[in-house]
Amino acid sequence: MSRWPEALDRFAATAGCGPVVAAAQADLTREGRFGSEWVALTRDRLLRFSGDGNGSPTLDVPINDIDSAQVEALVGGASLILTVRGRTMEAARFTNACRRRFSRLAGYLGDLAAYREAVARSDPKAREPVLPPEPEEQQRCPKCGFPLPEGTRICPLCLNKGRVMLRLAAYLKPYWRSMIVVWILMVAGLGAGLVSPYLTRPLMDKVLVPPAESALPIEQRLRLLGWLVLALLASQVASNAINIWRARLLVLVGTRLSHDLRVQVYARLQFLALRFFDKHPIGAMIARVTQDTQSLEAVLVDGMQYFVVNILTLVGIGAVLMAMNWRLTLLALVPVPVVLMLSHLFWRHVMSLWHRYWHYRARVTATVSDSLSGKRVVKVFAKEQEEIRRFETRSGEMLSADTAAEQTWTTLFPVLWFITSTGSLLVWYIGGRQVLGGTLTLGTLMTFQAYLGMFYHPLQFLSRIADYLARSLTSAERVFEVLDSDMEIADAPDAVPLPDMKGSVEFRDVTFGYESYKPALKHVSFTVQPGEMIGLVGRSGAGKSTTVNLICRLFDVQEGAVLIDGTDIRKIRQRDLRSRIGVVLQDTFLFNGTIAENISYANPDAGIEEIMAAAKAANAHDFIVGKTDGYDTKVGERGQLLSGGERQRVSIARAILHNPRILILDEATASVDTDTEKQIQEAIVRMVKGRTTFAIAHRLSTLRNANRIIVLRDGEVIEQGTHQELLDRGGEFHRLVEAQKALSSMVAVGG
């Protein structure tokens, strides 16, 4: 099904300008009022239609006449600006909600214009652009159109319950011996449970009757009473013992299975690409590892045993009831179809309510995680009350969803149970008439009612199965969504180790964008020899961090290749690649442990002598031994118990102990005082010797010793050379240096 009105396809076919290959809907008119316009691309033309696309186009431009296209930001929105044969025009105006779709069209039109220019100058590298895939705006279920909660692709209405249950059952395979014992105990427990009501019949008909109506002498009746009570006691003891054994065994299986799933989900999250975490809040992922996997234990420990036991009970007791009195049994079953039908009808509604609750619960977890992680910022700006209000809002959403789900079910369940119990009333009435008429004994009726109570109890559970499954299977599907997520950055089947990395790096015509329609690097090419130090320079958003991200293979290029020692990094095992790359970031992250544990993170087998040697090389040893606990000093969450300079030097020591062949310094001396920067620079000088180094620095003067500086602008390499060569050239690097000098002078005057 196309994502645009059929009227656009009909016009394109009639006009003979080729099929519509892409279209985007604007939600504003060009006067800035709310309205609808469609911009469509065919093979040959760009067309604009008003409203729903019917009628003639209000703009018709040949594709080959478009020199450039860009999305220009406005207040609260943006517009698509075309340059057609040197003349600028506004093709559409829209709010920010439509911006991604129009950025995709603008990027493609720009690539087409660049391709035509390359062909005109006979450029051998000219390649016809490919229309990027549509932005991922999967806000509604493709099957039913139901709005999808943020951060998930699960539709609560289209959830395949059978598929999820079968997949859960597959996780029980390692525990099949225990499950066989559980099944045997279920049948045995059911048999023991059926004995008690059966013994009620002789108790009522032969023992607990007036003396005048009994054919047995009082002594024999007393002995029979004792034996029957002992038999009742034995059956109940046996039934309870079997059920306890079964439940304990299932708890053992369920908790182990929950552990297995928890480890699997956590392991999967470790290997998913960074792009996944850009689209899924960390707090929501924490909920999936902890809360959702715990819910699956409830499915398997409580849900499975009760479901199977109740099904067996229904079958077993149903057979007993039919054998005792098939007419009364049919009367008792009269309300059952009504209950089952209502349960089925309410399933979708209850499912959506509980799915909504799970969604808001995950948002509460994400809010707590976000706020507590940034607690220093909260306190610095005195935003405690605002954070409390934000949490109250999220918790209020969760409260509303929880209340709606619980109230719906607490209303529905008594109604279903009342309808079910009407069958028992029919049995009392018809059976009572038969007792009064002498065609049925009181003991038989009492036994029948006892079995009927046991029969209705499973029905009561099964009538709640919609509510139970709605809670549990949603959690299961959320867990499986993580397990099934595309790893995106995966080792190729023929990936090779790289045991002796020398450190040469080549970017070969690399194009990459975090969004495929918006490249952050465009046809970037350069070669770095082993041991060279390369400075990466450019304004914010030029592509510096993107370059080092690609070297680490945190993302894969869309075009071209990144090679290390002449091998495409997509052909190198990720563990081998990253184990030979060291990174020191501006925003240093330390784990909540000791200083020694953080330094040895990349090399856990390192001894204290090696740790101390790395700390000395990083100019960190003196401040460490100056602390009360020395190398055993706790750094706190994210290293907050250390100063910024101390954290940075611990990070450098960690990189030194890692002993990488390629070193990446991303603003390693930013946000520290002059004395600390001097110590860090001394440590960096020692660290870069003999290593291929990429340095991003906020102070351009610190790159004087770089073998070469690569200057980036808008994702393209515009200059390369030494520090002095670039200054003498008077280009972009020279302008950046002069701007920094001017800023330093202003700070000095003001300071």
C-alpha cells in the first residue's frame, strides 16, 4: 500500500511522467495556515498538489532543472527551498513534524543535481544516487492502524498470543526432565483432589442420616464415619503434598528461566548498535531487563501450572459430572458459552489497557533514570520542584492507565462470575426437586455440587485468562523485541582476526549519515600511516566525532570503506578491532568502583604494578596516592567523587594500560584548568609515541605537533596539511585560529 493518495499515481500515469517514487505531505499552506499539500517526485518531475492530491498540480518542475534543494528552518517549522535554473522558490511549508520526510526528498534532489554535474565533467566516480528509505515514523500498526506506544513496535491488538506462548515454551527445553515430573504431579494432584468430594456421598447417604432412615447400626456408622474422615484427611494431605512438590519444582524452573532470559536480554543489549539506544530510552531498557523478565517468571511459575491444572480439572471433573448425572451437567454448563464469548469480546480492550499501563510504567522508569543520572544539573539549576512535577505527571499517566485497567477488570470479573454461578442455582433448583421427588439422593446432590464448585473454579480462572495473558504476554513480547532487534553492526561470516595491527588507516570515498537521507560525511578520503598523529578540526557538526566513530566501527558506512592495515573494517572481527583502539573522551565515564578497577577495566588481568605504571604515565599517580584509600578509592557513580581533571587522567591511564595501536583523543583536554591541562598534555605526549593518533582539540594550538591536520566542513575534507602549512595557506583553518585568538583576547579583556 502506497503512503500517498492514489490520485497522485493516477495523474503521473496520465501525464506520462513516470510513476511516483516518493511523496511527502506538508501540514501547512505556503501562507503559514494549517492545511494540506503533497509534494511528489516522479522519474522526471517534481509535482505539488493541494488538499488530498486530486486535481492539477499547483507546481510542476522538471527534475533536471533543479540545481539544489534544501530544508530551511523557520520559527516552529521549515520550508522546502528549490533552486531552479538559478531562481529560488519555496515548494512547500510544514511544521517540524514533517521535517524528516522533506529532508529525505531534499537530500535526494541534491544528490541528483551533484550526480548530473559529475556526469557533465566526465567524473569516473559519478554514481547515480539511490532514494533513501523513508524515515522510521512507525507510529501506527501497519495491520490495524492502532497507535503504537513510543519506543516499541508492539501492537497490543495484533499480539500473536499463540506464537509468544510457543516461543516461551521453547525456553523450557533445557528443563524437560523437571517438566515431565511436574506433569506427572499435576495428574496425581488432580486425582487426589477428586477423592474428597467422592467420599462426601457415602458420608451424607449412609452416615449422616436420621437413625430411622439408616439400615446400618449406630456402631457400624460410627466406624464408617471414622474411616471416611481419615480417608478425607489422607486425600487432602496427599493432594497438598503433591501440589507443594509441584509448585516448588516449578518455582525452581521459573526462576532459572527468568535468570536465563535476563542474561540473554542484557547480553543482546550489549551488542546492539548505538543507533538502537538513540531510539529507546535507557530507563525503558532497564525495565525490560528487570521488570519484564520477572513477569515472565510469573507466567511460567503461576500461569502455566494453573492453566494446565485447571484444564485437566475441567476435563476430569466434567467427565465425573457427566457420569453422575448428565442432565444436571448440561444445566450447569448453560452459562459457560456466554462467559467464554464475553471473555473473548473483552480481550482486545483489556489487552490494550494493560499495554498502555506497561508503556507508562516504562516511561516512569525512564524519567527516574534520567533525573537521577543528571542530579548534579538538577541541583545546580535548582530544578528539584520541576523534576518532582515532571515525575508526578509521568506517575499520573501511569496511575490513570493502571486505574482504567484495574477498574475495567474488577467490574468485568464479578459479572462473569455471577453469570457462571447461575448454573449452580439451576442445579440446586432442579436437583432439589429431584431430591424431594425421591429420584435423587441428598448425598448425590451434595457431591454433585461439590464437584460443580471444583468445576467452576477453573472456569473462574480461565475467565480471567484474558487479563492475565494481557499482562504477561505483553512483557514477553517486549523481551522478545529486544532479543529480535537487528544487531546492525555484526561480524561478517568471513570476518578475520587482526593479531598484529600496525595502525594504518584509510578512508576511501566514505559517505555516512546517522539518517541515511542526511549525510554527516560526504565522499571523505584520506590515508594515515602507522604512528602518525592526525588532528581533526572543524566547526561543530563538521563531522569530527563521526569520523572517529567510524574508525571504531560504532556505525557502518553507507558508501565507500574504512580500511585498517589495508583491510575493510567490516571484514575484521569487532573484538579484535576495538581491543586495539583506545579512546579518551571529553565526557569521561568511570564505573562505580575503585580507581584501580577503572584503570584496569580494559585489562582486568593487569597487576597493581602495571596499573601504577599506567597511572604514572598519565600523571595520575600523585593525586591517587594523596587520597586516603589510594588506588582503592571509590569514584562514585560516573566518577562524580573525582574532579574533572582527575577523571580525565584516570581515563588516560585506562587507555595507556589498554596499550592500543590506534588512539583517539576526543577533546581530551576540554573543560579543565590550565595546570591540569598541562599535566594531561604531558601524559598525552607520552601516550601517543609509536601509536596512530586521531586528536580532536578545542584549542587548535595543541595540534602543533600533529603530523597532519584534516579540516572538515559540512562533512567534507576541505584542507589537509601541517599546522604551519595550513596557517600559511590562509584558508578555513587560518580563519578558525584567528577566531579563537580573537575570542581569547575578549576573554582576557573581560577577565
